[in-house]
Amino acid sequence: MSDLLTVRGVTKAHAGMPVLRGIDLDIRPGEVLGLIGANGAGKSTLMSIISGAYRADSGSMLIEDESYHPIDKAEARGLGIGIIEQNFQIDGSLTVAQAIYRNTYQADRPHESLRRQAQWLLNEAGVHISPDARMGHLLRPEMGLVEAVRLLADDAQIVLVDEVAATFNVREIADLHFITSRLTRQGRSVVYISHRLHEVKDITNRIAILREGVIVDIQKSAQTTTERMAEVMFGRAVSRDKRLTTHSPEVV
């Protein structure tokens, strides 16, 4: 089976400063691919290019061997790319049901019809939030879980999860991991960004390590350690307290 997404030689600069210096990456069907790197390594920039928010300066991308260069997020969604962004924004007046289906062809259906389907998805995902609740009344982590459930309703074949679990508690992280496993069992793929190295190792099949705008290594999750992940990420051995997170005051 061919890769779902192939990225070759992708570069991007902001205000003349290189952020991505030639990214090569393959995303396989039915896998969770971790993406880690220190602050400023270029993780969110890469996700923005794949999701259509940014255009690459150079390089190429293929979806199932077809050229992929979306002009915006809407085109990317239409081509099978979904994303939960770290700083996502949702209209607070929407109900949970409306928020789940807002980017689908069912968005204009009556709320009661959406409500029944949304309740089924929420139950399947183990998320205990009412489909009638207003998004503006939810806590930020609860909004993140609704965004994750939204991807179950979407047709996205590749789901990008960019640091949405940073404020989640243990139960909410477990719910998010369950949702990602549901997606991969359907043959879809997830790219998962987190600063918590133990979490990345536990949830993923492979881990791509980004340093100074380049993928410097791709490790099999079952065959690596958080110590090894951190050493490759920073280009040196690091103290134990820094192995648990990719945040570092030494990296901008």
C-alpha cells in the first residue's frame, strides 16, 4: 500500500528567516506518526503547510501519488486533510452537535437530526459532553475533545493533532488517545504533536524528530526510549528532567 502523504524538500521562511530547511516525510495509512522538536523547530509551520494554511516556498507534496498543493484550508479539507490546531477557535454560539458537523455537508441540517448523530459519536468516543451544550460554555480541554470527535464525523484521511492536549487532564488525554485509535482502525492516519515524550512514545507507531527545520531521524516507537528521543532532538545528551518534555529555555 502506498503512503497517504509524501513530503519532499519542503522549505519555508518567515520574514527572511528559514524555518523549514528541506523536509522529507512519509505518512503511512493507519498509523499514528509522532512529530517532536524543541520550541521553534518548525512543527507548527510544517502542519500549517500540510493543512493549507501556509504555502511552502519550495518542495513537493503528494497525496496517494497525486500532486498536493492546497491554496487554503478549505481545499486541504476537500482533499482529505483535517487538523486540530493548538490555538483553534470555535464560534461559542454553536452547540456541540453543530460544532462537530460544521465543516461537513451535513452542516445545514436541523439541529435535532445532528444531535442524534453527535450523541452517538460522543458515546462511541467515551466523551461525556451533551450535544446540546453551547461551545462557549465549555472549558478549553472540553472544546479540544469536541474538535477530536469532529474528526470522526469528517472524511479526513490524514488528521493533524497539534498540541491540543497541553491542558488536558489524565481522563481527557485517555479520551483523545481513544479517538486517535478509532481513526487509525478506520485506515486513517494521525500526525500527533506533543511536548510530552512519554505520551508520544506510548500513542504512536513512529516518531519523526525535527531539529532546526529538518527531520533528523525517524524512530520506531516500540524500539526507542524518551532518552534517545531527547538526545536526537537536542543533538546532545540532556539531563533527566528535560527528557520528559521538549520545552527548553535554551531553544527559541
